[in-house]
Amino acid sequence: MTAQQFAELVDTHANVLVLYARTWCASPEDVVQDAFCKLADQRTKPDDPVAWLYRVVRNRALDVGKSERRRSKREATAARPDRWFAETVVDGLDAETAVEALGSLPHEEREVIVARLWGELTLEQIASAAGCSVSTAHRRYEAGIRTLQERLGELCPKNP
């Protein structure tokens, strides 16, 4: 992988990977940085570097999240995914309302929705990252979107 290709991956996917990792841990920037370091250390480029990054970020974020939950009550509270958006309004949605709605979804549905809508991953890439079948990823996506549409109304995207 060339330095240019690597830089393009960072520019294109780093912010969304941070959002994705927030599903499981409170230090998503560190998790994403670790993933990019691991990618740079690979002797051969993965067949699908984007899906590979999502898988590595997911696995590392799960591990970090488990460690965080073992810490004190104060640290466990800080690990909640309540700071997903820097803006107060995102694409016409009130960020607090959107975070509340996303946070109420089961982890599996939230994972697929974040990867699909913000990460712009295909269902095949999501399935690879989540370790499930494409049909399971699609089912989770559809169920989550239905729930979000009920809670957020018309502003919720129907299909990216």
C-alpha cells in the first residue's frame, strides 16, 4: 500500500471509524489509531482494507470496552456513548434526540446503522466486520431503521 493510499484511507474513514468504535468504548480515537498502525504494519495489503479496518476497530473496541466496564463507577459512566456528535444539529436532526434514539437500539442494530449510514459500508463489508451473514446484517439494518423512523419521524433516512 502506498503512502498516498494510506493517507486517503485515513482521510476518508478515520472519523467514521471513531463514531463506529464509540458503540463499545469511551476511547475510540485510540482504538482507531491502533487499527491504522496495525494496517501500516501489514506486509500484504488486505483484500478489502476498509472492511479490515472496521473488523479490527470493532474487535479492539470490544476489548477496550470490557476493560472500561471493569473500572470504577465513574469511569463506567464516562464510557456511555452519549457524545457521538460534535454538532447540536446533524442533517436536520437534533443531535441529542438522535443519540437517544441510536442509544436505545440494540448494539447489533446500532452497529449496522452507523457502519451503513455514516461509514457508507456495503452490507457485505458490515457482515465481514460484525462476523455475521449479509442477510443478518440486512435484517439488523432494516429493524433499526424502522425503529428510528418511528422515533425520529420523517427526518430519518430511508435508504442511503
